[in-house]
Amino acid sequence: QVQVVESGGGLVQAGGSLRLSCEASDSILNFNYVAWYRQAPGKEREFVAGITNTGDTNAADAVKGRFTISRNNADDTVDLQMNNLKPEDTAVYYCKAALRRTYWGQGTQVTVSS
């Protein structure tokens, strides 16, 4: 059973930065597509950013220009660099990895204080 694990969440002030990492028990870089989602309290889970195994990326309008998704070959992770964080970015952030089927991590909490 493949396991997907997120790390890097925490508490940060508005305007600050965090870097989330997603890794898998079977090399995250083997997956066709890896994406980050987030879910704020009382809201539905929403797409944040995604990257294909060829390096093509896409991101939600709400985070464009602030968040960057990338493949980290050295560490075998897919990272989400989050800059200029806002209180509305507060959520549990989940990693989704797709290869014949979809795997989700348990999530990591990101809290942005005003």
C-alpha cells in the first residue's frame, strides 16, 4: 500500500513563508501527477496547485504569484513554496498523487495569523 505524507506545516504571520513537502513510500517522482489541495474549516476541499511528471504546472487563481509547486529530485519530494501568506490561506493542506489510482496524504495544518 502506497503511503503519501505531507510535512512542513505550521504557524506563521501574515506575509511570511512556508514550504510544504510531499513524499511517498514508493518515490513521489514516479507519479504521473501530484497536486496540493487545501480545506479550511467549514469549507470544501479546493485545488491549490499541481505538477505533472514532465514538469508542467498549474495553480489556482487565489495563489498564483505567491505559491510555487516544484519537483525536488534531490529529496524525492514535491514541494509547495508558499510566500506572502494571508490569513485566508489557513487550512489543512493535502497532497494527492496519481498513478493508475489516486492516493491522498493525511494533511498538514497551515495557520496564518493576522
